[in-house]
Amino acid sequence: MFSQSEENYLKAIFHLTSAEKSGITTNEIAEKLATKPSSVTDMIQKLSDKKVVIYKKYYGVELTDSGRKIAANIVRKHRLWEVFLVEKLHFPWDEVHDIAEQLEHIQSLKLIRQLDQFLGFPTQDPHGDPIPDKNGNLKSIEKCLLSTLEKNESGICVGVDDSSSEFLKFLDKKGITLGKQIIVLDKEDFDDSLLIEIENQKIPISKKIANNLYIQKS
């Protein structure tokens, strides 16, 4: 059994780990969790004793196979609850993250299995992130940042990198949602800002916004 704090650390390491990067520094974990590096060091020792992480000096922190499975299950629960809150309780997508943070620590496997079935076995959460299956496997989709598209290129919006409430509210205000086609009408050489078109509406957006939107190219 793991505490909520321990689960949060495992999930943070899971999110920081990618195909290109495995060894995660304590500073990266501290920044992700908004805590002190000394606190991270203490927790990593506890998790190492429980054999869910491996820490090597100058290399960083890595999840063991069992640690990765536990972390993936936490992420799975979080994203399933987000789907439930949006699709069944009609919460806006900018409100569900904090609630799912609380619900992800529920331990009942039967509840999560039935929740998954009730939702029709979704593969993505409301922000476009893939939901790990019951075995902890993630099925990624081919996607790129909107900022990498050039003039006259287009694609379908499939996800966001920044899932903060402020950013999602901004997207709602601009009419930018998942599943909509985005066409790049123009790209400024000076600052890489874009003029895009969504459903016949022309919308100017900054490079910062474009760096936080994932597109599946047409």
C-alpha cells in the first residue's frame, strides 16, 4: 500500500519519463511537484526501499517495472475520472483536473473496471491524453505541435500540452477544441505567431499557444 504522497511521486516520475529520457533528476521532480529537492531525496529513498524506483548518482531516478505499472494505474484512474466528469456529469474540461487528482487515489480495482466499462472503454481523456489500459500500456498517437506546421498546412486538434484551467478557458474563448480542424493561413517570420482558421473563423495566436496544442496532420 502506498500513501497519496508516494503515489504522487510515482505519477510525477511517470510523466517526466519519455522514450528519449529515462533518468529523471531530483530537481526535475521537485519542480514538477513544487517541493524542495531535499524532500524529494527523502521520498526517493523510501520508494527505493519499496523497490518501485531505482536511483543512481549522476544518472537519476527511474521507475522499476512494478513502479511503472503502479504509476500507470494512477494515471489510468485519473484520466478515466476526467472522462466521467466531462461526459456524464458535464463538467467543463478546465475544472476536472483538480477533482480527478483526488479521485485517482481510490483503491478499488472493481470500481475502476466498472467505470471503464460504463464509459465504453475510452482511449483518451478530455484533453487528448491516452488512457493506459488495465495492464499499464499506453497507446500513443502520431502528433506534432501546432507550432511546427507551416503556412497552408492543416490538421486535427488532438491534445494540449498545458492542461491548466487558465489555458483551457482561453481555448474555449477562442473556440479551439479537440477534434476540430485547424488550418495555418499565415506564419510570421518575426515571432512565429500564427493566423489559423477554425470553422471559417480566422484566429491569430501566439507561438506560446501554438507550442501547447497537439495536431494530427491532415
